[in-house]
Amino acid sequence: MRTKENSLVSIIMTGLFAAIIYLGVWILRIPVPALVGRPFIHFGNTLTAVAILYLGYRNGMLAGIIGLGGFDLLNGYAATSWLTMLEVVVVASVLTAVYKGMHYKDSKKNIIILGIIAGITKIFTTYCVSIVEALMVGTSLNVALVSSFVSLPATVINSISTAICTPILYFAVRDGARRILRRTA
């Protein structure tokens, strides 16, 4: 989306993506047992990646922070919501840097690569977050490192779905928006 970051359309799209991200976590949540935290499978990460690619760094990141962070705040994860929001900043920074290196060309190949990068980045950030969560409850560093690693299955599943679904949803959103804009022009 190539509109000014503060335009009315851009602000509306940021809010819309934030709501969709929230619903993507809230509606479909499949809990997975873990030694650290209470992880679950959901589509919030995929939708956040799409928001970042479609809206750009700042507004995509804001949509992810509001959607994922808002979910955490309102659903029993308030103590660690700041970590979720920090994860969004890292994912947005990595995706935007790579996309910029691709000169913002949204070819199928580039968007597939970006989906994979989003998934891999999320595995890394979630591992780090799990370590911090374990340390917050008084676990020793060695135990935190091991238990966080053992707790990654939900993240790996989420990351695989992010890698697969991000390109599909990105092109659906992009092409749908183009059709709507053509009709209103």
C-alpha cells in the first residue's frame, strides 16, 4: 500500500488490520502443552506479517502491536504482553530490512522468501521470549535455555503456517484492494 502513513485510508487500514490480527488469535486458538508459558497455535503472526508487508513498517508494526499486544492484555497474558509487542518490533524490522533490500518488489518469489523469513524470525524471538519468561519466574539460566527450547513446538507450527499463508494472504489482500480501488476510481 503506497499511501502516506498518516492518511485517513492508512489509519483506517491499520485499525482494520489490528482488529483482524486480534480476531486471528482469538477465534482460532489451539493450546499446546509446554514447559514455559502457555503457547497456542494461531494466525496472528501470519496476519501481522501481511500487515507489515502491505502497510509498511510503521503502520504494519502498529497493527501487530495493537492486535497481538491487545489480545495478550485482554486474555490473561498481560504480564508478558510487552514481550509480544517487542517481538512484533523485531519481526517488523527484519521483514522491512529484507523487503527494502528487495527494492520493495512484491514478486511471488520475494513474498514467499519474506514469509519464510517471518516464520524463522518468529522462532528466534519466541525462543528468546520464553527464556525471559522462565527467568521472570525464577528459573535458572540453564534450565530456562533447555525448557524454552523444548517448548517451541507451537511456535514451529505457527512459523510453518506463517511461511505458507503469508504469501497467499498478501496477494489476496493486495489484489482485492486493487479491484476495490479500480471500482471506486
